Amino acid sequence: YMACYNTVIGKKIDSSAMRAVASDSLGDVISTFAVLLSTLIYRFTGFDPDNYCGILVSAFILWSGFSSAKDTVTTLLGKRPDKELVNKIYSIVMGFDGIVGVHDLVVHDYGPGRMMISLHAEVSGDADIYVLHDTIDSAMRALDKEFNCVSVIHMDPICVNDALTMEKRKEVAEVVKKLDPRITIHDFRMVIGPTHTNFLFDAVAPHDIKMTDEEINKALCKLVHENFENTYAVIHVDKSFI
């Protein structure tokens, strides 16, 4: 009963400590069962299975200890947040009027009540700064309430009212996917000069991409120059934390 109870509670509050207690309770059950089983086998067959049962119980205890230690160490060192949590964070933040994009999300989870969330929220550069500040505060309070965490949101003003800039941003977002379909961009700006145009943006690449940041930068700059006439790119490469 205690093993089942602690397992349910551990899953409900996502507590590695409760899961460890559940494993300990299950170990007690298995040890007791092994003793009873050995007694019955010896009683009716004369064969003494103590050594074999002891090995099996010891193996289970070692496995339980390793699993509990792994869960604890993983939490302390940090782990990638699950997709459901990421989507819920995006949904909450994007639900506020004035926020048009989210990037650079980082989640530090050290157990129940010890989560920290930081992200960048894209907002219109033409909007009232006081209104935007109130919106960001509201978004942080919503995250704090929903996840019992401490959240920090950085405002990134972008151009959302210029049709040409928004059009080029969409086109560039598609072009960079020729290098890797998982690459995304943010903080896009466009500077039009008398002889050429500069696209300035951040590119977010997955951690497992088989290229250095410098190689990614050069490849993306080449793609932009090849796909847009008289255009050059100034790119900062980021790696995704999710």
C-alpha cells in the first residue's frame, strides 16, 4: 500500500523524493516476499533458495538506489523541460495582448516550488512602454501562479507595423530552414541602404546540429545572400535550451 501511495503522490507532485520512498517501500515488500517464498520452498521441497533470492533482492535494491540517485542528480544538474510544459508556458505568455512572440526560454527545475523560468517576449516597438510593462508583469504573475515558480520576462521590441519588414522576416525564416528545418529566427531587423540591404537577426539552432556556431553563421549568411538580391546578413547564432 505504501509503495502505491508514494508512487501516486510522487507522480502527482513530480517529486523524486517521494518516488525514492516508494522504491524503498517496494524493496521491503520484495524482501519480505522473498523470505516467505524461500521458507515455503524449503518446507515442501527441501531445497534452500536463500542464496538465489538474496542475489535477486540485492540486485533490486542496487537498481532502486541507482534510479533514485540518477533522478536526484539529473534534477540538480538540470534537464530539458518536457514538451507539454514548454507548450503550456508559450500558451500562457502568448495569451496576453501585445506579446507577439516568445524565444530564449530557459527552465531551471530543482523540484516542487523551486522552478525558475526566464524568456524573451517580443512586443511592438511602437507600443506604449508603460502598457507593455504592465502586460509583462501580468504574464509573469500568471506563470508564477500556474507553476509555483519565479519567472523573469525580458521585453524585445520588434517592428510589427512595417509590412515589408514582416514579409522579409517570413521569407528569411523559410530560407534558413534549408540549412536545418529546426532553425528558427527572432529579433529580425532590416536596414535598407543606397547600395545594399542588411538583415540583422538571431538564429536559434538545435544542440545536436553537426556544425559549429561559426559554420552555421557562414552558411546562413550565404543562404541569405543567394536568395535576396544585394542583401547581406548580420547573424547571432544561439542554441536552443528546450
